Amino acid sequence: SISPSSAGSARSQQMADFDKEPVMEEPTAPEPGADLLDVVAKFATPARSGKPLHPKLAGSINFLAAHQLQDQVLAEAVEKYKAPDNCINLNVPTVNPQIWGNMSSAIRAQEVRLQKILKILTSGIT
């Protein structure tokens, strides 16, 4: 049987063990996502910048980057600045009509949004 004094000392030892810092063992395998953390760290560096633009031009670019371009303005820019004949990869790809007909309306809406973004990008490049 356990005497009251030995039970008290066992309890004191348990409390002392509880207060100790846990010992962290070195992992034998890499942490899950360690590769992803390495990739993220590569892109988490501040971007280098070049010489400043004229303040009015910089203001326009910053405004356009932060606000949605009106459909009419986009259509006019796409019409005015067409991709060169020898740069077919600057044209916005379209979905085959047979495939388009079999796509759900949600997927078609997603595709239209993507095409709109690509139009903005390609008109900006040309």
C-alpha cells in the first residue's frame, strides 16, 4: 500500500514534470509542406523596380491596375490594337463551338471572364 507521504511526493513529482518544458525531438522527415515553404520564400522577396515613370503616366497605370476597365473602352482598345499577323499567340483563344455547347452555364461564364482578362492582357502587350 502507498503511504500518504509517498503519495504526496509522487504528486509533487508529477507537478514538477508538468511544469518542465517539453523536449522537442529533431524530425526525421521533412515537415509536410516544407517544399511549398521553400517556393513561397523565393517569391517573398521585394520586387526590384526601375526608374520612375512620369507622374501622370504612373497615376494612369496605377488607376487601371486597381479599377475595372469599362467594356466599351476595352472593346475599342481591342479593335484599335490588334495582334500582329505573325504573333498568333497574342490572340485570345476561344472554345470549340461543339465543346461550348456541352459546357454548363457556370463554366461558360468562367470562360468568358477568363477571355476578358486575356483580352486586356493581349491588348496591353500589342
